[in-house]
Amino acid sequence: MSNIKTITFNRRALHDYHILEKVEAGLVLTGTEIKSIRAGKIDISHAYVAPKDGELWLFDAHIAPYQPGSYHNHEPTRPRKLLLHKEEMMELAGKVSQRGLTLVPLQVYIKDHVAKVEVALARGKRKYDKRQAVIEREMEREAQRAVRQRV
């Protein structure tokens, strides 16, 4: 049984995208980066994944500098390589080349002492899709309130 501790979750991705497929990937990190991640100092709300030179990279993920790190600290928003099997990388890169599909990070977690990122193949939502989701959420809340008032 694996020990999983979720560090951060990208709620914005669930609001902005329809999730089609999820994949677990490893991250190539430096020593101060993993220490900052374990402390919960990571933001992936604006991050995205893109193919570059036959590999998948995580861009715009902000990992805060590690306070005791001195001059050995990392750059907060540097691109980070994702670790996947070659077949998975080729399959995802092929799907991303299709119109309207993108790769977004959903969550970062520690699994058996190793940092992992859950990457989702997603299609962007239109404005009316987002409004419809808000309407459905409001209707669900109203239904829950009505059930609570009856009891």
C-alpha cells in the first residue's frame, strides 16, 4: 500500500477545462525544490505541460525558494522535466497536437517519498460551459438546503 500526501490541487483546471484523461508523472527536481514542495510552497494554478525536444516539461509552476537554502536556491519558475515512459510521452504529445487539447497539472503529491504530478489531457471549456457548471452547482446547493430544512 502506497503512502500518498497531496501537497496542492489545481482547482482552476477543473473550472477551466473538461478533463479527458489523467496520467501520473515524476518530476526532476533539485534538493531545495523538493524541500519547498514538502513544506507546501508550490503553486500550479497557472502551470501547463508542453512537449519540447521529445520530452514533456512543466512550465510556470512556482516553487518558492527554500528559506535556509542560501545561494544554492533554485529559480522559482524554471521549466521542470516530467518523467514518463517514452510511449506515454509520444501518445500525449500526439493528442496535444490535435486542435483544442492541452495538458494541465491537476495535483502535486508525495508518493512513497517521491514527488509526483498528476497531468490531465484536457479540452478548454467555453464561457457558457462555465456558466452552466455554476448554475448546476447552485441548484445542487438549493436541493441540499431543502433536504436539510425538511429534517
